[in-house]
Amino acid sequence: IPESYIKQEQNGGKLEFEATSKRFNFGDPKYRIVVTIPKDAELTDLEIHSDTGSIEAASLKAERMELSSDTGTIDVKELQAAALSLSNETGRIKIASIKANSLELDVDTGSTTIDQLDCAVLHVESDTGSVKMNKVTAKQITLDNDTGKMECQIDDKQDEYGYVIENDLGNVKFGDQHFGMDSSQSSRDQGAKLITISNDVGSVTVRFTK
């Protein structure tokens, strides 16, 4: 990238890049900003935000991590954090593997795909976007969906989960159970783990692999 196209500034532990030329666009694939983090680096806080560009990484690890994108893409093979936050407006999130104590996922109108997820507490909110999560291992799961589509494949038995399900005009499939417009709220307090589902007019599907 020509130096006249971009401004780089570092304030303490914060590194910022700003476009200074109309000829430069973060969303243009021919331009790349590469930041190298040492493999043995022990990061306490890691926050990455992109507007129209893409965030790509092989592996990221920190105690607290926040990745956010407006219209761009977040594409990471492996994420590890004690507290992890992912947010996406109209772009796309694609993660191969996540290990975290807690994960907060916020999707507006974009799409999110997670191939493997291992965490204790999972909280997902979606407006009109789509969320697909496979091989999920979690003790406490909250799925809050408006008009979008959520799919969650849990790597466990259905009997292991108690549930609280609130459904308005949409559809919720929970294992071998179906909750439509005639069932506004349902619950089961048995199970060592808990899943809470709130659905407006969208669809939520939860499958179990065992």
C-alpha cells in the first residue's frame, strides 16, 4: 500500500489505520494490512474492528477478545479467549474453531458460521441475519432471535438440557419437539444444562448429535 494512501498511528497498546486517499479502499482485495503477533505473546486484551475491510487470521489468543465488522468479513481458523465477543452488521463471520469460557455473538443482517464451538456460556443475538453453529459444547445457551434464522447443533443428548422457550409468530425446533404459534412459552427444568430461546417471527432450530 503506498504510504500516501494510509495513516498509521499507535497510542500505547492501540494501533489504528486510517485511509487518507480516495484511491484506497479497505474492502479492495488487492490491498492488505498484515499485523504479525509473536506466537508466544500473552495478550490480555485484543480488540479488532473493521468497517468495510476483512479481518483474516490463522489463530488469535487473548484473555479478553473483541472482533467486530460492519460490512466486511471476519475469517479466522482458531479463536481462544476467556471472554470473547463477536459482532457483525451486514458482513460475514466464519470461524473454524472457538474455545472460550464465554461467547457473546451479535449479528444484525449479516451471516455467521462457526464449525466447532466449546464454551461454558453462550449468548447469541440476531436481528434479520443468519447464524449457523456446529459441534457446540456449552453448559448455558441463550438464543435470542428476531426475524432471522438460527441453527445450533449441540454435541450432546437432548435429555441433558432443560429449556425455557418463548415463541411469538415464528417456529422453534428443539430436538424432536416443535413449538409453533400455538405455544407462546414452554419450559422443562430437568437437565444439568440449560438452553433459553426467545424467538419473534424468525426460525430457530436446535439439533442434538447424541
